[in-house]
Amino acid sequence: MNRLRYIILCVIAVVAVAFSAGAGAQRLNDKLMNRPYADLRKWHLGFSVGVHTQDLKFTHNGFVTEDGQTWFMDQPGFSPGFCVNGLIDFRLSTYFSVRFTPGMYFGNRDIKMIDTTNGTKESQNIKSAYVVMPIDLKFAAQRFRNVRPYMVGGVMPAFDVSKKRSDFLKLKTTDFYLSVGFGCDFYLPYFKLNPEIKFCFGLTDVIQHKRPDLADEPDRLKITQSLSKATSQMVVLTFYFE
């Protein structure tokens, strides 16, 4: 519950800042229609920068070691990561378009591990560098002066290209997300600014259960053996420039 409250407060804060900044710029030209024909073009190109948080949702199986230990894993907090993407937008109709936004996500996760029988604790920081290839369907509302809100939904394959090292947990290099989000187009005199918040939900188990790299350290394998699966989640705040 504390984690959910933290996410909600962060999302509200960053969205409020993003939209107030864009709205302030829009009010400067409230009487003018900036870039009135921008949405009539078949193709749009651009780029984006943003921040994100990565989370792991663990499913435990109740495994008990030979000496009676039962381990529980959790990610109690979030560390902000950085992301940068390109943008290719193909217009389908007045209200719909398809977006392809390949890019890189850099982040990390701090995992805490505790033996519930005697309180022994371990920790691990998992760093990642994802090459992502999101494909989204964008639905935009009717434009009002220089503002146009929209919603997006799609899929995002992700490939972790960071170097994996032997540790308690080891993640697979591929993942697949469903994503949904919302944002707003602000039409400025020379470009469009699109702040957007997106929620990404991993569909696959990202834990590597077969660990030949731990053949010489069997005591570390108990952490992986305690998990049925783990799935990824992300919250992404992005600023697009078109």
C-alpha cells in the first residue's frame, strides 16, 4: 500500500508540473493557432527524453532450505532512471495514429531479501540498459486552440544489453510489456511539446531459474529456488518534441 501511494503521488506531481509548464507556454499564444496544419501530415518525426522507475513483482513458492530457511524478496523503493527515444508517427485518420518509438532505458532496482525464520538479510542492486521498441496506437481528442489531449496503448519488446554478473538473482535479457498512458499535445510556434505518462506491465517471467553459474556457490541458489516467477513493471514520464 505504501508503494502504491508513493507511485500515485509521484505520478500526480510530475503530471502537474509537466502540464502546467505546457499550459503556461500555451497561454502565451492563446489567441493564435500555432502550426495549424501539423496534424494533416502523414508522417511525424521527433524525439523524446524522460525518466522512469522499474519495479519487480515477486511470486514466492514457499521453498524451504535443508536448514529450515524460508526466503522472501521485495523491492521496497524506487530509483529514477533515464530514457531517450526516437519518434516515428504515422497518421491513420483524424483521431488515430500509430507510433514507433525505439530507444534506450537505463535504470536499476534495489532488491531486499530476508529469511523469515531468523531475520537474516541480503540485498542486491540490479542494473539494466534496455533497448526498447514500443509500438503504440494513439487516440487524440479534438484540438482546442493549441491543446490536444490523447491516450495511447500498445506493446513494448525490451532487450537488456547490460553485462550480467553472477549474483543471488539473475534476470533474463528479454521482456515484453503491455502499456497504456495519456498525454497532451501543446502546439508551440516552432514545435509540438507532448508530456506523457505511461504505465508498462511485463507479461513474462524475467527470472533465470537455471543457474549453472552458481555451481560453485550452491548457497546462493536458495534465493532463485524460492521464486515461482517475477514480472516487471514501469512508470514512464516522457517529453516528446515533434
